[in-house]
Amino acid sequence: MGKDAFNNRIRTVAVNIRKIRETRNYTQEYLAVKLGISQNAYSKIELGYTKITLERLYQIANILEIDLVELLRSEPSEVLQLLEATGS
């Protein structure tokens, strides 16, 4: 995977996190508190400015109640369809 493709995947995951958070009506502040970080630090995750660990990604998936694999492999529109289909 080239650098551009890798960066695109990071952006896609960041967008997925934001879209799911918004669908759940969670604020950035809520997720930040759950993660034990500042709202500013959390915002940088959603913007793709901060590289996060697998552990942090797993924590975010748990808070958002979505399978980590779906968060990683899906495009934003697919994630929203998955949420609608499962009634989440």
C-alpha cells in the first residue's frame, strides 16, 4: 500500500468515527471523557491529525458500539448503512 493510499485509509477511518459518533448523538466531549483525553485531542483524532494506537481505536469502537473490523474496512456510507440495518 502506497503512502497516499495509507493516508486515505486513515482519513476514511477518521470520517467513520465522526459519522458514527454523530449518528449516536454523542459529542466529542463525551468521547473524550470516556477516553480520558481532552476534547481537543479527540478532535484531532477525528480530523486524522493524530495517529492513534490500536488500543485507542479499539476503545473508540467499543464506546461507539461498532465492530472494529467494520470501522476499519468500511467507507462512511457503508458504515451508516450497517448501523441502519442493525438498528444501532
